[in-house]
Amino acid sequence: MRKSIEYYCILSLNGEIEEWKVDIEIIVDGVGRATVVDRMWYISPETLLEAEPKPSTILFYGKYSKLIWRDIKIPTVIKYSARLFSAPPLKYSIEVRVNGEKANITQRSGVNYIKADVGDLISVNITLVNSKGKWLCEGEEIVVPLNLIVMFSLPSYLGLLSLTPESNVSLTIGDGKTDVWMLTLYDKVTICFKARVTGTNPWGEVPLKSITVQVIDRPDVVSKKAEEMLSKLEENIESLKYITRKLEQGINASKTLAKGLMNVSSLLNYTGYSLVSIAGALKTSGEKLIKASKEMSKLLSSFESAISEASSIVSTLDSTVESLKSGEVNYEQLTQMIDQLIELLEATGQNQSLIDTLVKLKNLLIELEAHQEELVKELEYISGLVKSLSNALKEGKEASEELEKAGQMFTKLAESVEKIGFTNINVSKGLYNISQNLFSAVNSSIKQLDSLKEKLSELENTESRLRRLKKCADAEWNLYYKYSLEVALSEVTETPEIKIIQTGKVVRDIRAETPYVVYGVLVRDTTNIKPVIASSEDIIKDASVYMLNKSVLICPLSNGSILKTALGTPLELINATSPKVELDTCAFPANISFSVAFTLELILPRILSLKKFTPEIIGEKRPSPQRKISSELLVLTTAILCTAILSAVKLLKKRRKKIEVDITDIINEIEKIRREIAARTTSSDQTS
């Protein structure tokens, strides 16, 4: 089976629909007899133009019609056409400016004109808007995109200056140029071109050809593309997650290493400066020891002569002590001798002073004898002390030498410790620089990680949106195509059992016990019932739900609980009093191939140059009667041709066929008549 759908639409300059119709052809293969059911949106029994064969029954559900051909012989071809009562899925607006000023558009005989002269700058902005029904998916309104092929031919009377966006294809045919854009329209797009008027036709006009838009509305293709993109996107997301995870691990490891190096750097820096300080102290101590050693050597040198003299005296003392100890001096005998001498002197009357001296000597000897033992001890002590000093002097010299060696060792040790200290400081600085570089690298990696996470978030959001878009595209395909056509050997007459679950004026649910897909649910009431999202008061805006006059159309594309959208969003009906439910079930959806063509023509205004059109009058010469008659004949002929054109257009409109009028031939014919009249006028002037 094959189903071909061809839409054709003409939109005027102000966006009004001049022609909006659809032609459907259904080819059914096989042998025997069958019942064919076709659902077509936005047509009604009143807008059906023709059908061959005529349907047995037409049921209207407010937004779509269900056409039924019962017991027809197959193979067969079914054709029908109808006007559509809804707006096309593509809206457009146009803005024309002449030399930067908004152009005034006038209308004569159904044709729009703007005034411009040769050399004027014309700019045209054409905005195309995707006006398809929105789907409410997980709280987001989504419009399934349209694919467009836009074709526009620029007449040779205009010199193109700029064109945005750049066309995908540019063709030159004769003197004209055709630009082609291939667009995916999610929301809207604006095509802008600027051109300069380089000339006009004989009537001072620049006829802008209409813009032709081929609309490719295939939700199944959108779904497949979304699925392909999701497959690639999942791989990219997993790869990016792996990279992000590894980068995060590297950042954490680098942070730990940098902190460790920072701590080691601080420790080495502290120990380095401590060692330098210790080295300074050691150096100072060594220098002091060396200085002390030198001073000690000088001091010992100064003591050496004194101790040498003391040593010689000690030798004498030693002999004296020995003499005292051996008793060689007899103090008593000396005392008697002095007494005798004193008596002799006193007897002889000798010098008294000598006697006094002898008395003192006697007393001294007596005292000396009394202190001899103590004197011996003192002499022995002095002898020992001198010997000790002599020994100390020797040890002092050795100590001085050792002190000097110790000072030198301290100095060398200070140099080593200082070197180690400065090495630690340098290593500390190196480690600090490495840690800072690591921190810098970490910060850079963190920015890169944040950027990766942001991209990952964007990819995940894109993935989520693509999933929702695929879900909406599938629902749209099921609604307008997959479940639109049925072919069965016999018509299903079974009436499903319907149960309405209602609380007060709120319908909570509608259940339909049927094995078939419920395509449409038409709920009628005596009041204006409203569909809302379950457990809320928000009126639903969804491509599968329509609020009509005292009725609601819902297309759940499911069975069982059917008070929900085609995407499964639960609904409630508020302000309901006595609702009545009518079901449209799809029992045998046909497995068919679809062909959908959608041609949209956007009418553009003509550019009119009054200066170019108005003939120049030389002097005061009046036209001859023949010239006047010729002019009147030209006007009359033009009026007759225009009337004929309008009559033909009206007739075609009445027949609901495509309006395809080639004005070029008419213009050529008028131009031929004008030339003949001009030639006759010239001939008459010459004769006169």
C-alpha cells in the first residue's frame, strides 16, 4: 500500500491564505474486497472538494475527518482533495524597504505594488516561522522541525548587493538567477536580500517572482535522524565522561602531589635556614675558639718565663726544705750564741744599736724556730704549686693546640652545614616552583575540566532534548501517518466498554476496555469543559489535545486509561457536568509507505517606477485624434485582457484548482499591441 499526500498553499503579502488545499491518493494492492479507513486532519465534510470513489461514511471529530470506504474491490486507487480549515504549518512575514525607509504597499486589481525608481536600493526581509502544533513533553514545549527547500528567483531588473544567509545553491538561468536554501526550521529563520533597481519593464515595473517553499514534513525522518544522533551522542558522552573522570583523577593526584611538595618545600626551607643559622653559630664559635687559642698561647707564653723562674726558686726551696727537714740549722745554739754576744756587748758597753739588732735577730730566730714546721709545709705547698703550674703550662699549651684544632673543625663544619643549608633552600625553592607550576597546571586543568563538564552538561541536555524530540516525532508520526490509515477485510463493529471516573465536576479518568488503539476521544458536554494536566489547573497545550466548543478532542493513541496525551501525560477534565464520550479506534493500522509533498508560494509585491512609466511630453503639441483613439484603444485592450485574466483566476478559484497563470505571455501580447498602436500613431503623425 502507498499513500501520497500533496499540499498546496498560496499566501498573500499580508499572510492571508489565498489557496490551501490537499490532494490524497491511496493505492491499495491485493485481490478481493476490503474496507479502507483514512483519517485526514483539518478537513471537514464541508471542505471536501472531490473524491473518487466517494466514501461510504465521513465522520468528523472536530479537528480531523474519518473517511470510510466499505466493501470496495481491490486492487484500487482512491483519490480525494479538500480545502484545509487550519493555518498551514508555516507562517511568514515580509518587510520591504526602499532606500532604508519602510515601503508603502498599495493594491490594484489584486496585485501589490511598491514605489521605487531606477537606482533605488531595495531591501526585503522574509521571515519564515514554524507554526506546527507544540507537544508538551516532560514539562517542555517542543515543536517537531520542518525541513525546507526555499527557492527564489531574482529578476534581471535588480542588481543583487547582498544575500543572507548565503544560499546553498545558486543557479543562473538566462538573465535570471535562482537561489536555493535547504533549511531545518525549528523556530524561525529570516532571509534578507538587498538589491538596486537597474531597470524596469515597459510599464515601469519590476515583477518580483513569488518565493516557492517545498516543505518536507516527515516526523519519521526526524525520529530516525534523532536516533542516529543519539547513538553518536551517547558514544561522545561516554568518551567525554571517561576523559572527565581521568582528568579529575589527574587533578586530584596533582593537587595531592603539589600539596606534598609544598609541605616538603616548607620543611626544607625551614631546615635550610636553620642549618645556615647553625653554620653561622658554628663559624662564630670556631673563630672564637681559634681566637681564644691564640690568646691562650700568648698568655701561656707570658706565664712561661715567670713559671720558669718560679721553678728555679722552687729548686732552691726544695733544698731549703730539705735542709730544714734534715735539721742542719740549730736554732737553740744560735740563740745562746746571740745571748752571749749580747751580754758581752752590754758588759763592754758596745754599740746599743747592734745590741738591739741582735735582740731582734734573737726574737726572729725564736719565731722562726716556732714556725719552722709551718714554713716547711708552706714551702712544700709552694713547690708543689709551682710544679703544678709548670705541668698546667704544658697542658695549657696542649689545650691551646686542641682548642685551635677544635676551632678549625668548627669552621670547616660550619662551611659544610652552611652548604647543606643553602642546598636545602635551593631544593626548597625548586620544589616550591614545581608545586606552583603544578598548582597552575591544576588550575588550568580545573578550567579545562569545568569546560568539559559544561560541554558534557550541554551534551547531556542535548541528549535529553533529542530523546524528547524523538518521542514527540514518533507521536506526531503515529498521529498523522501511522494510525491514520486502516485496511481490513471487514469493518469492526464491536463497541468498547467506556467507564468515566468523575468526582464532582472533574473527570479524573476515562477507561476503554478494547484491544485496539484508541485514536481519538471526543468528549462532549453541555458546558465548556477544559482539559488540564492532572493534579493541576494548567490548561494543557499539546498537539494531541484540542479544546473545542463545549467539547474536547484527545488523541491518546493507547487503550485502557485513555485520558492522557499521545505522549502519556495524564489529564483531567474540569467544569464537567454530564460528559458524553465518543471513541475512534484504529483496529488494523496499515503498513504502508508515505509520500508527502508540500508546496508553499509566498506572493511578493511588484516594484513600480512611476517616473519610468510616465512618458515625456515635448513642447505644447497636442495629440492628434488618431493618437488619442490609439491610446484609448490601448487602454481598452489592456482593460479587456486584465478582465479576462481576473475572470480566469476567479473561475479557477471556484473550481478549487491550482492557480498557475503565466503573466509573461500576456505582457508580451500587450507589448505587441502597444507597439502596433505606437507604430500607427507615428505613421498618422507623419501623414498629418
